[in-house]
Amino acid sequence: MTAPKPGSKYAALYEYLRRRGESRVDLSLTEIEAITGGPLPASARHSRAFWSNRRSGWQSASWLAAGFKVALFDRRRRRVRFERPPARRPAVRRGVPGRWDGASVRALREHLGLNQEGLAEVLGVRQQTISEWETGVYAPSRASSKHLGLVAERADFGYEPDTTPRK
């Protein structure tokens, strides 16, 4: 899922959610309007369909790209609950000391609720580099693996690289 373009109506909501560390964020419609800098359409107040997680909606693209789904829309209280889906944690490939494979990089990125560009920004690399790691074109260098490990540790990701010496 790609992030909304900067300056688009829901880009601020995407940025707000992307930066949140919690797995659940509850917001009132008034708070969402303050974040987006303008009024929501009338359908946002009355229709659950506005808050669906379909990939084709402009508004849903903002929370989906930030790693969230709408778990609850309370029409009466005018509140929305965004939740991060639980991260899938693939088996970490062993045998290469302190190295990460593509599935582990992707799982960390999803755990953080970031797109490839967001993780690239955190690590100080290009978005293309993240893509190449995730698809297995290249593996992260030893230095990048160490940085990934530090980011994972701070995010309570639970990844423990194999540190047994190579033969």
C-alpha cells in the first residue's frame, strides 16, 4: 500500500498514525478533522462504509499504508478505533551470524507499521535498498544487520540474530 501524496487530504492522518507506537489508536471524528485540517464528509459521520478497510478508498489508503485497520466505528459516540494487525513473525534464517533475510526485514517493517520508504528513512538507506533486501536481491550488510537488530530491539520485535561463529 502506498502512502498518500504529501498535501493530499488524508496525508496528515497517514503521518499521524505512522508515527504512533501503539498498536491501538482511538480518535474522535473531531480529532481526525483537527489532524486532517478540515471537515470530514458527511458520510464519515453516518456510514460505516466510509471506515471500511478497502484498498480503493483515498481515506482508507491513509490508515492502511500506515499499518492500521479500522477495527471499530462507533457512530453514536463519533469515534474510530485503528488497530495494527498482529505482525507475522517468520522463522529467522540461521547460519549467517547477525544477518537478516528478506522475510525478517519485511516482518520488522510491518511490525513497525512502516512502508519501505519509512523503514529506509529510519535506517538511512534508499527505499530501493529495502525492496532489494525484502525480495532477496541483496542481503543486508553486517553493519546494516546490526542496525536492523538495534531497531528491532527498540521496537520489542523479538528478533535474535544467530551469533554462533562461522566455520
